[in-house]
Amino acid sequence: MKSVKAHFEREEKKNPGLGLYYVLMKAARGKKFSPLTIKRAFTKYVPKDDYPDGNRHGVKNILIAGLIGATNGPEEVRKKSIVTSMTPMSPSKWPPYPNDE
């Protein structure tokens, strides 16, 4: 199995104008890397100024969870509880649009 680095460098060459987070997402998609490997790759390849300040730790966890979901599927994110407070709301519980009455 190729390393994250090899996949990342290949995708970066194929997509020179793409942001590094998206390059990493394309490189990791479907490769079954471990969550720890994804966290390390995120820290190594995605510069801190590529995601907003403010709640940087929370934003970073959400971005990493997205990468883990891309590489291993969403069930892996839930198992590893990277983002515990983000439970998706079912569409039946969504608030109505302002024009829907």
C-alpha cells in the first residue's frame, strides 16, 4: 500500500490549483488509512492558515472527520468519535423554510 505522502504528491501534481485540504481529501479517498494516519497527514500537509481562527480546534476536528469519512466511510468517524457533538438531524426535524407554512 502506498503511503499518504505518495498519494498526496501525485494528486498535488494532477491538481496544481486545488487547495491542500482538497488535495489530501482526493489522495485519501477510499484508501482505508487509519484515523491516526489521517490526523498526522492533515497536520503535516494542511497549513494552519487554510482554515479559520476562532474555534480552530473544533474546525480542525470537523475537517479531519471529513477526511476520515472520505477514506474509511462515515461509520468509521462514528466509531472513533472524532466529532461527538455533530449528530446529523433527520430531514423530518429540520425547521421549516420561512415561506413554508
